[in-house]
Amino acid sequence: MTYSVAVSGASGYAGGEILRILAAHPDIEIRTVTAHSNAGQPLIQHQPHLRSLAHLTLQDTTPEILAGHDIVFLALPHGQSGQYTDALGGTPLVIDAGADHRLESVADWDAFYGGDFHEPWVYGVPELPVAGATQRERLAGASRIAAPGCNASTVSLSLAPGVAAGVIDPSDIVTVLAVGPSGAGKSLKPNLLASEILGSANPYAVGGTHRHIPEIRQALAAARAGARTDGAESAPDEGIRISFTPVLVPMARGILATSTAPIAPGVSDAEIRAAWQDAYGDETFVQLLPAGQFPRTADVLGANTALIGLAIDRAANRVVVVTAVDNLVKGTAGAAVQSMNIALGLPEGTALTVNGVAP
Amino acid sequence: MTYSVAVSGASGYAGGEILRILAAHPDIEIRTVTAHSNAGQPLIQHQPHLRSLAHLTLQDTTPEILAGHDIVFLALPHGQSGQYTDALGGTPLVIDAGADHRLESVADWDAFYGGDFHEPWVYGVPELPVAGATQRERLAGASRIAAPGCNASTVSLSLAPGVAAGVIDPSDIVTVLAVGPSGAGKSLKPNLLASEILGSANPYAVGGTHRHIPEIRQALAAARAGARTDGAESAPDEGIRISFTPVLVPMARGILATSTAPIAPGVSDAEIRAAWQDAYGDETFVQLLPAGQFPRTADVLGANTALIGLAIDRAANRVVVVTAVDNLVKGTAGAAVQSMNIALGLPEGTALTVNGVAP
Amino acid sequence: MTYSVAVSGASGYAGGEILRILAAHPDIEIRTVTAHSNAGQPLIQHQPHLRSLAHLTLQDTTPEILAGHDIVFLALPHGQSGQYTDALGGTPLVIDAGADHRLESVADWDAFYGGDFHEPWVYGVPELPVAGATQRERLAGASRIAAPGCNASTVSLSLAPGVAAGVIDPSDIVTVLAVGPSGAGKSLKPNLLASEILGSANPYAVGGTHRHIPEIRQALAAARAGARTDGAESAPDEGIRISFTPVLVPMARGILATSTAPIAPGVSDAEIRAAWQDAYGDETFVQLLPAGQFPRTADVLGANTALIGLAIDRAANRVVVVTAVDNLVKGTAGAAVQSMNIALGLPEGTALTVNGVAP
Amino acid sequence: MTYSVAVSGASGYAGGEILRILAAHPDIEIRTVTAHSNAGQPLIQHQPHLRSLAHLTLQDTTPEILAGHDIVFLALPHGQSGQYTDALGGTPLVIDAGADHRLESVADWDAFYGGDFHEPWVYGVPELPVAGATQRERLAGASRIAAPGCNASTVSLSLAPGVAAGVIDPSDIVTVLAVGPSGAGKSLKPNLLASEILGSANPYAVGGTHRHIPEIRQALAAARAGARTDGAESAPDEGIRISFTPVLVPMARGILATSTAPIAPGVSDAEIRAAWQDAYGDETFVQLLPAGQFPRTADVLGANTALIGLAIDRAANRVVVVTAVDNLVKGTAGAAVQSMNIALGLPEGTALTVNGVAP
């Protein structure tokens, strides 16, 4: 069967990427695209790279227009999805690419976002080790899915195997990310102007203020819950601490996350490496590189692939995990479509590519 | 008086930057420029931006040609300076921009470089807190100076005040750097091709193998020696550990170093901030930004300035120091000229600019 | 049926892009990949973005190893294909991504390349207007195909409709191109280092020396032959003159060609626009944008699409055609695969995408 | 003596660059900086690279605040300078970096800008050949100066020697420029976002609509007037036609202008080259490169230098002139300060550098 789809926020970067991927999906008909301020304009005016969708016109983002499709993707700023989700009660599958349905903790929501709290949906990172299994099992048949934050899923995928296996200590994680500005969306902010980004590395949200921090803690807590084999679905994240610093660098797309954590006492190099190998050895879209090799973001451009390089630095007593993703694909839109495929029972990789566009 | 100068490695990036700075120095006459394989060619062919030096021709890099100047700058790959330094016994001031005279520990040299060990020279990072004073005092009147590694001086300047004051714990430092490829020199390596760097973030020397690690440990040990007030000139670096990961990003110049270290027990936020403020409050070329502000590499492009932003993340129990430098200026050539000025008793900032070229 | 394929030059940029596209082709089995100096190494070591081809090992590029496949792609420097083409007499389809089989004129070959001349093969730019039809007709059933030069096909597609329709004067064409360095291949040349390209615009081959000039003249002559309705297959290119200046800019991929030519006397704006509309109105991969719109290279990244914007500047008496292509796809590898599809009678767009990866 | 200076538009890119240059000027005291919406904020908040000016606070841009200085720089959007210039009647020297006082033709102003026409001031491109001399003579002692448009001065300097000498035909000029986005200012426009510019070449103002076109025609007419030796100060620009296409490329600064014009009948290569050599042979900041060499924008980054490469393409019957400038320095702020130096009788190169910051 063919599923009808509506995509809101279709003039933005996340919405555009969802459309780019769905345009190649044999089971999907993109019926409706919506955008707030640009309603009435041709989609192609805002997404001139989506040549195959030149026939679509942006409509207003209203519950009425979004309703009546098999699947609705919400690619809206945080705090805006909630008003639609109530009205979409009859929609079989809703996938929120925003933050509104990611967090389980009201306290975290209040501290990092604020405004109305919305119930958590199934988290859309299929390969994430969680409670002795993976997030994939929870996504099967799901009707409400929260696609991940791009930085959050990158870091969670980087470290969850080690946390789940107990080979690293999650109480003193340090992550620094080189990120492209498309992750910040198409907002007209002075610090996102090309003249400010070109030739420069620009840190932001330094010192523990980035909104993806609680999302990472939550994911790692879920991974640790598996390690504890206590079956808790959403484990408390006590003792999980992360220093998290993103740095904007001059590339449109991509995240290169360098994450380190102390080596747990007494574990061998082989045990450490086995944690990641066991977690991802059978995965298509999350791949552990051979020892001594590390990924580049160009290698996953346009692909739904997370590439992970792992080093064990005994002198510093830290495991170093370097992970490359395309923030708009594996970080957001690809994760959303992969989760959709799983929820619908379609082949998981439909419309998703494993090969990057390089150089 | 006017000092005559010879610069070896003049066709490379570090040599070119030394020349760019010296070309504006009122007390310097650039008399000789040398390069191995390009001898006989006009300098301007290899440094087309140095318009005011179009009259110079590259000569061979031999002890004979370098001798007979008041000052010689060596901008050569590591392992090559040693053969010249012996023959330059009669030269009043020799400054090595390479690594050969930086390390005090033979064991470190053997582990990270290999080949003949050369005696350590006075380290050319004037503002570095060391043994209760600064490195500036040691540079006054020096005749042999080792200019720093660009990554090393950036990280050492970032953390030395905290180590010297005892407000951070140097046993678990984590540093990740966004660096431009000019730091790697003009070598013809496939991973330095534009097609490989553009649009991509590329980690290298992951897991504790980068050659600047012992240089940082040595500088922080010197800073700690000051804290210990034991007067030791080159303190052992036991207990100083650093996880160090550089990431090549698509900007020609610049280093943005994000360094974190655990907060020492019991210190207040004010005490932490005071450590850096006290160290750098009177400095021209190393500036601590106000709380909540963080630097961008573009702001120091072409300048001899290190800009430091400081955050205290109590949730992660870490101090986060973000430092921006131009790797070729404050990281290398500017440090060399600043050290030269000090050694000669000239005004320290002669020919050096504090303002960056932005955007 | 499934066609077996060998790709030579598989460690380079053009070879890698052919592989990236073929990896998604349902009718192709990539059986053999070869490279001169890297034989024996895993393909993935040189093309780390081609995750689905991680099982392949580079073999030596010899006639014996290339023989025995249904299709052979040659992605070699010019002057090297000839030695293989003789030995591949039994191969049903050979596609040369190099220059050896593009030019019809021995004089042009001698003037711009030199060395042995090789016979011209069918030129692999399907949409090119030629002799009252398109190049597509000549490609149907072809067994030997010369894929185009990336700059050449971009400019030829830009101007051929106007030449064929007689609405522009081909005797005074001026083209300036912004091009990414991947078009120059993975060669270790100083001017291709990232430090040289980042933040800079660098002209090369200025003043009429670029090797793609005779290829453009040849294609436009073929287009004009159609206008003359004289049925000549390879028309002489007298009176076709082009000032051609490429400029390397800091993007890995992409060509933005700005081509201008005098307006032919007496033609109306509508007639001018109709020339391009008639030529490309039914094409999938060559699209004329609406009046007032112009393409960006990002919009065709990874796509087999050429986007063309057309302006008529009566004050300057020139038609201005701005065309964006991905040099590695529509400019080279995509053109090769599209031509292959036509030659084999497969659907022309198999494995090729019309949507770009943006932003 | 020390001149007191006020700079309006000080939070923008042009204003910031004027300040960067003046900060190194021994005869200038920067007393006042103004900006519309950002009045009351520290300058350093908007220009974090201007460390030596950290003590300055932005004031409102009013005639009262600007009055009372020896020199006022206006770095405002076009159409805004006029309201201040009347009130600055008592100011000895006013330099407008905007467009309001550049054009001599009301018709051109109406066609390309619109709104109130303002009287033309002395054009601030000292080296421009004009009426048998250079623009420098007109600037000596001037009290009102119009700094040039960055693209305009680049193209005018490129071609004026050939027009003045009669060796090229100005009736069919074609210019394509690779330009960095800083030339467009700090405006919050979607097409100037980093995600749109990174990895992409983006044409704009295609087809003869760019506002710098009449400025170029005016400058070339002045150059031709010199050739005519008829002494006319502002020659009509009949017969001067230019196809002009700028392309935004991913570098913060820089203009690389490729300009071509037909070779005048009967002139020799030596005569052509002599035209440029004679015009610029004694200049410091405009340099003709040796035959066969062409400039890169990186070579003039931060410098007040225009580098010109000249090719003679007999096959295309065109002279090709490739010129590199830093749009913010030689294109705008450097030209303004150089003109100021001339007007005040100071050494022309004070505070201006000829060497670029490369790589």
C-alpha cells in the first residue's frame, strides 16, 4: 500500500530533508506540505534542490490541513508541536522531529526548555542499546514517535554501548562537537550569517546549557538500565554527568562528536572494544570502524550512517569515541524515516542510503 | 639599531608568517631567506602575499648561509634544526620554530618524536605562568628560544592559571581542538587536499598520540611548580594527564581549543575566575573574556591574541576553557617574534597586532 | 539481467563517484575495482564513504583484469585509456571518463593534450542538441562512450540550444566558472592543498589554455550543424570562439558556469527563451529555471541535474546563461551512468537522482 | 597633529573595517562610534576582533553626535548618508563609504538606486587613470570623498588602463566576479545564512541589474576621457557596455574579478601589456603581476592591495584581466583611509598594509 504523508515545517532544513528522503520512498505519497509564514508559495521556492517536488505548494500549518493523512511529520520549533498533536488523534502515525515529546522528566523540560510539558513518545533512535535490547523493538508498531535531537543521538549512540556494558564510567563524560550550522535551522540570527561562520570556529551553549544534555542523560540512563537488567523502562539518570560543548564550524552539514569517558576499573581493551562491536556489529546504519580508524563527516554526507571510531587512551585513562553523522539525516530526518519504516513494518532501510556523498 | 635576520624554511607556512610579521618590524632587516628544494627561486613565487619582500630570492639552507646574521629563525620540520644549531654558535639569537628544542625530557622525546635529542631552549610563551612568575622573565636576554607548538601553547595558556592556582585538577584534563590545516604545513599529503577538508570535520592523532601532549604536560608542570612554591625550574609532570583530540576543520587558520578539567574540591566560582584574571589581567595578548562570553577564531585571525572564555559547569563538575588563537601567529610566528622582542629588550608588542581581521 | 562491471581508477574521485552511483543500480554488479599504485588495498581505505562496497579490494589496472566484464569504466588520467581500449575489444561496453576519446580533431588533440591520438567515441551528454536531434539517439546501443569533461559539458549544455536555434552568436562567447577542486582529481599538487583553497578564489588556465575549450567548440559546432540542417555529423567549428576562465573556489564539488554570448540580430526575448525551453522542456536532468531565477551549486549536489538560469541583458547585448552542475555527477560519473543506461536500453534515470543534497 | 574621527555604522562590516585600519593609524584618534539600533552597547560586543577599541561605546547616529570631529566616516546603507551630510557642513573632511555621493548621472541614480539624488563627491580610488592623470590628484585636499563600491573599484581598476590607452574596446566588456558575502553587509537575509553559502556558488543580480554597473561605466568613461585628451571631467559613457555577474562563493572576504574585453584592432601584445604597466608600474597598492601569473584573493586578505593578472587570448580576441582585492580593504575601507591620507597630505600608505594574510 501507499501511505499518504503531510510534512509541516516544509520550508525549513529538517522539513526539507524529510522531503528529500521521502521523495525516494516507494511506499510514500507526499500529499501535503505546510509552512507558517510561507503558505501559498511553491515549495520549490524554498527548497530549490527538491526538483521532483516542484508541483507542491506550501499550505498553512493547521490541524485541519494536517489531519486526514496516514502519516504526519512535524518539523517545527520546540513548543509548537503540542498544539497539533491533540488534533491529530485520528492520524495513525505522527512523528515529531522537534523536542516536545522527547523528554520523560518534567524537571528537565522545565530547566532546559520551559513552557508546557508534553508526554514522551517512543524515541526514534533504533540502534540505541536500551534495557538489554534496542530501541528498535519499541518502535515496531509505534504510532507516536519522537525523532531525536541531532547532537543528542550522536552522543548517545557514541557512548551507550559502553555504558550498557559497564566498561566506561558515565559520571564524568566530556563531549566536544564540531557541528555545521544547518542544525540550527534557517533562523535569521546574526551569528548564523555566512560571514560569521566562514573561516571561523565558534563555540556556543558552553558550560552545560545546551538543550540536548538531558536527552543524552536520559538515553544513557536507559542504556545503563539494560546493564542493570532491572527492566526499568526509563531509568533515573543519577550519576550520569556530561560536559558538553558544541562548536560551529564552516561546513553546512555534519556532526563530529568527540566523546570521552573514564575507563571502568579493571576492564581490558578487548572488553571495551567488544561492547561497541556487540552493540553495532550487525547494524547497517551504525558502524564501528576498525581499531586505529576514525570517521570524517564528509563520509556520511547525505547518508543515514553513523560511523564510530574508538580509541583507548590508557595514559589519560579514557575511552575516546569519535562519531560522524549527517545532522540532517541520521541526526534527524533519516532517523525519523528509519523509525517510520520500523513502525510500519517496512524494510528498515527503505529510501535510506548507507553511502555518503564524498568528497 | 637594526638587526639582520635570516629565516630558514621561508617557503613554508610558518616561515612565511615569520616573514609577514617581521616585514612590519622597524628594527629588523630581513636579509636572507632560505629553503631546501626551492633554492634559487624568488620568494614571491612561494609566498605571493608577501608583496613587500618581492626582491628576495630563496637561498639554500646551509649553516654557512644562515651564519653571520644577528638573528636566525629556523622554521624547519622537527629533527632538522639540530644540524644547524651547532654551526650557529656565533649567532647572538637563534629562534627555533620547530620542536627540536622544546622538550626537557629525553623519554618524552623518544616516545613522541624519536631521533637525536637536543637540549631544551627557553620556551617562547611569554605569558605562561611558571614558578610563581611568568615565562617572560626567562626570555629576557635569552639567546636561544624554542617557539611553541601551536596546539601546545594554546592549551597550556588555557589551563596553566588554573593549575598554578590549584583550582583545577590536572589529572583528568580533556581537550578537543578545532584546527585549521595550515598547522600541518605545506606537506603534500592526501588528507590535506582541499577536496578532503572542505565540508568535513576530520579527527587525527586520536587516543593520545599527538606530539604536543608532552609539551603541554611540561608547561603545566612548570605552572604547578609555581603553585608549589618550591622553586623547581622544570617540575616533573607526574599526575598531569590529558586526553587530547585535534579535529581538522575547513578554515585555513585558527585553533579553537575546548579544554576541561575537574574543579578542585572546595573552591568557589570567584576563586576559579580569579585564577585566570590574576594571570592575564595585565596582559595585552592573552585576554580573558567576561563571564558568559566565548571567543571565535575569526576574531584573532592575523593577530597575536589569545582570547579565553571560561565557564564553570557545576553539574559536570568541570571548568571549561575555550581559547581561540591564530595558529600561525600567537601559536607560532607571533610567539617567536614576541619572544624575540623580549630577548632583545624591544617593546614586546612591536610588529604584532592585537586586533584580528574579521569577518 | 545483471551486468558485471569493472571500474578502473577506483581510488580517485571520478572512479569513486561512478562506484557510488552504480552501488545503487539494481542491474549492475560491481565485480572488479582497480587502481595503479594502491592495488592490494581495500577500496574502503581510499573511499571511506562507500560503506556498501567495503568488501572490495583494489586490483592492479591491467587489460587482463579489466577484460571479461560486460561493462568497463575507465577513470584514468588522459593518455592512459588508450593502452586498455585495444585490449578490451571483446568487452560489450566500454565507457571512458577520461579525455582520450572525446576529440574529433587531431589538431585540437595535439594543441591541447599531445601524445597519441585516439579515435573519438560517442559523446556521453544525452541532452545535447545536435544535428536537429539530441546526442541521446547516438548513445542508444553504443558500445564505446566518451564521458564528457565536467566543465565542457556544463558550458555546452548552457549554450548549445541558443547556438542550435541561431539566437546567439557563437563567435564571441565568454565563460567564467566557479569550480570545486574535486574536478582536478586527487593529485598531490601544492595549489590543491586545503590551506591554499580555503578562504580564497584561485584562477587557473587563464587566457585560452584550458583543455576543455576544444571539446566545447566541438559540441557547439555539432549543435550549429543541426541549425544548419545540413546533416553533417561533426561540423567544423570555424567561427566558434570562447574566452574561458575557471576559478577554483572553496567548495569540494560543483561548477557554476556563467556564459554569455551576443544576442543574434533581430531576435526577440521570447525567441531566445524558447530556444532553451524547446531543447530542455521535456528533459528530467537538464532543467531551465523560470525567468528571473538562477541556480546554486548546492541545489544539485549529488544529483545528476543541470539547472540553467537565463537572462537577457539588452543593455550589454548579451544572453547570460548560468548553469549549476555537480562536476562529479552530471559533469562526469552521472553522465557516464546515464549514457550507459541509454546504451543498454535501461530506463535512463536508473540509479540517478534529480534532487540535490542541500543545504 | 592628531585628527579626531567619528565613524557611523560602526557595528557593521564596512564600519568595523574602517575602525580596524584607523586603530593602527598614528595620526588618528577614534573618538566616536555610532550605530542606529545598537546605540548604548559596547563596540566590542559587535566587533569582538577590535580588542584595542574595547573602551568605546556605540552612540546613536545623529548629526549632533557626528558633528565636531575633524573627520567623519559614514558607513551607512545607501540613501541614508544624505541626511547627515547637510548637517556636517562644518566638518573639514567627510568620507562616505556608501553609494549616495558616487554617481554623477541622475538618470543612473534613478535607474539603479532611486530616492533623492545627492551631489557627487570626489571618487576615492586614487590609482584610477582619469583624464590623463590619476584620481589621486583630485583627492589631494578634498573635503568630501565618496569611497567606491567594492566590485566597482575592482573592475574599474582592472580595465581603466586599457580603456585609457585605447587598447581594448569598452563596448563589449564581460565581467564575472567571485565575491565573499561580507560585501553584502551584516543584513539578516536568508540567502546570506551560512548554510546557504557553505559549499555552494550562488549568482545574484544577474542580467545587468547590479548597482555597481553605472559606477563602473562612469569610471571607465573618465579613463577614456583621458585617452581622448579632451579634458572633460565627467565624460559621457556612451558606448561603454558591460555584462556583469557576481557570484557569492564560500569565503568571508575577497573579490576575484575576471574581466574581458575585445582587443582593439591592430594593437600588439606589447602595447596591451604596456597600458597596464604604465598605469600601475609605480603604484604600491595596485600591482600588475608578471605575464603568466594570476592572483588569488587570499594573497590580499587584510591588505590594501589590488593584484592584477593579464592575459591576451588571441584565439578569443579578448584581453582577460583577473584582479583580486579584499572587498573590505582596497574595495572599501582601505580605499577610504588611503583617500583620507591623500586628502590630509599624510603619507599615502599610513596604516595600510601591502602584504596579505595567507594562507
